[in-house]
Amino acid sequence: MTAFTSATPPATPRPGRLAGRRVLITGASRGIGQAIALRYAEEGARLCLAATTLDGLANTRAQAEARGAEVLALALDVADRAAVQVMIDTMVARLGGIDVLVNNAGVYHAATLLDTTPEDFDRVMQVNLYGAFHVLQLSLRQMRTQGAGKVVNIASTAGKGGSMNQSAYNASKHALVGLTRCAAVELGPLGICINAICPGFVETDMLQNFSAHSAITGLSFEQILANGKARVPLRRFLQPQEIAHLAVYLGSAESDGMTGQSILLDGGMLMV
């Protein structure tokens, strides 16, 4: 595991809705994870950022520090439980605890159910479910000693319904929604709030993975994206910053009365 730390931590807590909160964000090198990291930095959080991509992680760290945040950045794979434990121990040693977890790391795979290999299915589950479980469980053990905490799991609309040609991904996100609910029931009496955000289509580089659907459907990548927008009443994809705004609310004291919820943020694509 590779670690980077801020050269000069802020001497005093900075103002904001997350002032002084010690926040762990996985999958922080790009897309939704990066957007959340930067919004949390703007709201006064002290950050531990994790990702597998060193360049992207360094980029997020630099942007967060430019916003005045103290940052600890750690490169690791959340599917490696031992590495996750080292990450938790390092964060507690450097920042003193964990107040908020944003469980965002994830991978995508497109294939028909009949063509999905056990290896493909296992890799998606190892990151999206087992990785989320490792980070969640080990963070919660620390929050239990503190007597409070917030968890924001990044799930998906794929965790709320069925989709063509992405059974492994959907299965992993359905499981994450279920894990969110069970964890909220168990940890609520300890003062820990656990919720999930279920984004729809978001303008990130993960959209490029949808190109795999072209080979399956025979449609061009452009037509696949157009079809996706047509499913959204707002007729657009969301921006990562829109997910980050909700994540700030869920990580702040403003949401102290909310737990066990899986919130759709999808431009109205699913209305349930």
C-alpha cells in the first residue's frame, strides 16, 4: 500500500457542514468519488482518500489540498481485506478516528448472463460487494468504539431493478442495498447512520464501459447513450457533483434522523 500525506495539515478546523469530520472515501481517484472528495474538502472535512490508481489519487489529493483540506491518500484494492485493515489502522493513527465512510469503489462489467464467466462474476463481486463489506465492517468496528458515525454507500439504480446484459453488476448493487439496510438495523442503536445513494446515469468515464453493449446489441455507442438519455425524464445524464451534494447531506449532522435508506438520484429514471 502506498501512502501520501498533506505536508502541512491545517492548524485549526476549517468551517463548513463537515468541519473537522474525519472522512474515508474509497474509489476517490475519479468520477463520483473524486467529486465527493472535493465537496467534502470544501465543507471542512479531513480526508483519507483510497483508490487503486496512483495518478488519479494524486490528482484528487492535490485538488482537495488546494481547497484547504488535510489529506491522507492510500493506494490499495478494497478486495484485499488485509490492505483494508492497514488502511483503517493508518487512518486512525494519522487522523484519530473515522466519522464518515463513503463506500464508493466499484467496477462495471457488461455481458449477457449466458456469456458471463465465473471469473467475471467473481471480480465484480470481489470489488463491489466483498470490497464494500470489508471497508464497511472494519470502519464500523472503529465507529463503534467512538459511539457514532455516518456511512454513505454508493449503490446504483442497478440495485433497484433489472437491466439487460449486466447481471453481475446488478447483483452486486442489489446486495449492497440489502447490506445497507441490515447494517442500519444493527448499528442504529449505537448511533451510527447508514444510507446508500443509488445514482442513475452519471457523466463519468465509467460510461465508456457501456461501449461493451455495442458488441452485444449491435447498436453504436452513440445510440446506446441516446437510448439511455431517452429513459430519463430530464433527458440528460447527471453530473458527479450532483451526487456529491447528496453525499454531503448524508455525511453531515443534517441527516441525523435518516438511516437504512437507499435514495434514488437518477433524473427520474426509476420512480418507485
